[in-house]
Amino acid sequence: MKSTLGSDVPRTDDELGLDPDVPAQGGSSAEPYTTGQYESAGIGRYEAAKSELPDADEVREGDSASTYSFASIPPAPTGDGSRRIRLARTDSRRGTQDLGLLVLRLVIGLTFLYHGLQKLAGWFHGPGLSGTRDMLSSGGWKHVELSASMLTVAEVGGGVLIILGLATPLAAGAVLASISDAWLWKQGMSSGFQYKTVELESILAGLAAALILTGPGRLAFDRGRGWATRPRYGSFVVLILALVAAAVSWFYLHGGNPFHGIRH
């Protein structure tokens, strides 16, 4: 009789040979071996594979111990991107400040340009260059040609640049030095402090100094500069240098104590 398909497949524990006393069905001739407590048939002995990793002692005693390198993560960029965003948001809330600075620049620039054109070209009933030289000479100024040139360039050039808002700190510094010398000269026309005599010069000097410290604002050619809207210590340095230039030019081109009457 033919065996039915699958009739030789063991189905019970006895047929599988799990019972030590019953051999496995299917004619297995595997000899049981003793493990010390139990006997198993048909199952080979398991031996742990020998580890290929060196012992700790071997690593310590080896001449070339393995070294490990770790990938370094670069630090996050420390740029001022977030700071620029904050500054941009702050600068956008300036209100009418830029318009006010434009008015300030127009007042200062047009005033100095007016007086400069009087001295340079004789416009607006001005003395012209020859009359300016005579005025400076009679006022006790030395090196009249140099004095007239410096005065004219400061008033005309500085006035135009202030109106445009271009190189504003330098332009405002030039007119500040010029008007400071004019203040000293007019103050020296009489003994003692004469504010009424130098009232206009005092106002113009104060406006020029304020413009140096505030910057020209956004309605200017300098609007892309940092000091145009947020001036820092650099503007204060320009202010000090302008006053130093006024003092040096005064003592070199005129000299004397303006509070004791120095007009010649």
C-alpha cells in the first residue's frame, strides 16, 4: 500500500522524539548525547564562537591601540542676522523723525550755502572773494588767502552736502569748525561775553553739532549708512575732531583770547 502524502510527517511529541525514551520517527539514527542532566537526540552540541575582539589587556598592552574619531558638528553661525531684523523693525517705526531731520538739514545747508555764495560769487549782495579777503584782513586774520579759501569751501561745499545728506558727518563737521571760528571772532570784537553778538553763530553751531550726533535720516543719500539712522561713538568722535579743528585753525590763522577783545 502506498503511503499517504504527509503520513511520514511527525505530529506528536513522541513522534518528534522529544521523549528521551522514545526514538524519533522517520528512521533517524542520531545518537543521543548526554549534557550532564538531559539527553537529546538529533541535536548537535552548541559551541560559542570565539570572539575576535581583543581583550582589554591586549588593547592596553598593544602598541597601536584603536583610536576613534568623532564627527564634529560646526557651531551655529553667530552672525548678526537676527540683530539686523530687530534693527529693521525698530527703524521702521521712526514716524516723522526723518522728515524732521530733512527740515534740519535744509535749514543748516541753505543758510551756509547762502553765506558761502555771498563770499564766493558775490550773490545776494555779498562781498565776493575780494571783499571776503578784505574783511578777513581787517579782522586780524593771518594768511588771508588760505583763510578765505577754507571759509568759502566749508560754507559752500558743506552746505550742499548737508542738503543732499551726503557725507553728512564730514560736511557738518566742516561747517561746525567754520562757524565756531566765526563765533570766536565776533565774540572778540568786544570785551566780555557778548551773546547778542554771537547769537546766530551759537544757533548754527548747535544745529551742526546736533546733526552730527543724530545723522541725516533716511531722506538722504547717506540712508544706507549705519550712522545715518543709528549713529554711535563715531559721530561723537567727529564732533570732537571738528571742535579741535576749529581751535587749531583759530590759533594758527588768528589767535588771541576772544573774551578780552582781540579785534585789530
